[in-house]
Amino acid sequence: MSNIFYQNVPHITGSLLNSFTAQEILNHHNMARQEVGAQPLAWSTKLANYAQQWAEYLSVHNHCTMKHSVCKDNEGNSLGENLWWGSSSDYYKPIDSSVGWLSEKKDYYYQEFGKQTPKPIGHYTQMVWKTTREMGVGVAYCSTGGLLVVANYFPAGNWIGEYPY
């Protein structure tokens, strides 16, 4: 894996993210994946659109309170999903979601997923899950000024009893 940034995000990302910001998040995920020997992810406009719809739903109907979706696409395929919220869209940017998820790495000690851990590690393990190949991200801005980020992954990771990489 000599070039983790091989895949470019299309100009139309499938969400409210512009292509530069989407590329920044994809590159950040692929850097984390390269560190553990996982293949790079590709950007999916379909997943980004699904993530965007859920982010907007949470913003409008759930008062920007985080809640996982059914984590399935329209064909019934299981999706992985990471959620993140920042209190101020003036301060926090969408890349901060990926940085936050990666920060769980310090609490992860290589083991089968699902074993008891003292701190959450599931966002990180989904980022680097070896069989995941695509991702898409959506964002919503809360009426209180906050920023909500939803990332969807296919195929889903975090399978109990399996190793992430």
C-alpha cells in the first residue's frame, strides 16, 4: 500500500460536505487504516447520501441528539455507523469527528471485538475494520449552533468475536 490517497472524492460528494472536506476525512481514515495494514477505503456517494439524510433527521426531529439509525441501506445491507457531535460549528469542523474517533486508538488493546474494555473503542475499530471498503459522511448544523456528523461504512465492521485487522 504505497499510496493511501489513491481514491479521489468526486466533486458531488452525496452530502453537504464539499469535496475538499470529504477528501480530508477519507485521507484521515486511510492513514489510520494504513497504520494497521488495512486496505484504503473508497468514498461512496450513496453512503454519503444515506449519512446526510440521517444527520438531517437527527438535527430536525431529534434536536441534534445522537441516535444510531437502523444501520441498513435501502437494499437491506448492514452498514457501520459512527456519530459525532460538536457544540459549536464555529469551533468544530467535520474533520474533528474523524480525529475524535481515531483518538480511541490509545484505549484499544488488540483483541476480539466485543470483549470488555474500560473505555469506548468501537468508533476506532469501525474506522480500521479490515473488511470495510467504502465510506460516506453527512453533516447537519443544529439550531443551537452545534455540528452533527454521521459516517456510514460498508461492509459494516465491529462483529462480535472478530478482530478488526
